[in-house]
Amino acid sequence: MFKSIKENVSGEIVEKKSKFIANIFYVESVEEAEQKIKEISKKYFDSKHNCYAFSVYTENGIINRFSDNR
């Protein structure tokens, strides 16, 4: 059974003077996921670390990608 994102959500915590921001988006293609990653990178251009992960279900199987942006 697969689980899916029902709505786009953002959250934020501060730990030891560092701010951690999480964004969750529903996407239907790798291109859409990559576009969202670009938008977030542009929005938080001054961040030191921009991590992402996504899974997209296609007719050829599941495409998973992730990066810790180091």
C-alpha cells in the first residue's frame, strides 16, 4: 500500500541557534519535483544546506532521488 501527500505543508524548528525548515509538496513527475527544489533553493538562497528527497511513481517504476547538498 502506497502513501501519498494530501497537501503541501511547511514547518520550522530552531535548535542551538540553527533554523531547520521543512517543505512537503505533492508532485506527479521528476520535472515537477526538480522545479520545486529550484524554487525552494531560490527562496532560501542564503541557506548553508538544502537537502531534498522525492519519490515519483511512473509507468516504468518508482524513481527515487535524494541529496544532502554537501
